[in-house]
Amino acid sequence: MKGAGYATVINLVPKSHENPLSNEDKILNSIGIRYIYLPVVFTNPKHDDFDSVVDALESRDDYRIWVRC
């Protein structure tokens, strides 16, 4: 990911989701990628979830941001 120019990952997947990636934050931080965790209940997303994602996207001036969902 870093080699492809990504500097930030925003993870929307709740920890209760099937097959979560454990220690994702530590792994990414160790290679210099900022990790933002904003879990969204996909069966019941809220407007606040959307606002949080938009705020996170707008707060970063990174060229590339990877959003996982």
C-alpha cells in the first residue's frame, strides 16, 4: 500500500464483522501509514457515520486514502 502512494487507511468495518484483521492499526502504523477506525453498522448506517467519514477525508491532505468497508 505504501509503495502505491497510500498514506492513510480509513477502516469502516466493525470489529464484530466476520474475519476482522487483528492489529491492523499497529501493522499500518509501523510502516508509516496512518490508520483511522470509524466502524459503521452496515445494516443500519447513520448520518453521523457519513459525517465522520467526510470529516476524516477532508482532514487529510494525503494524495491517496484507502477506505475499507
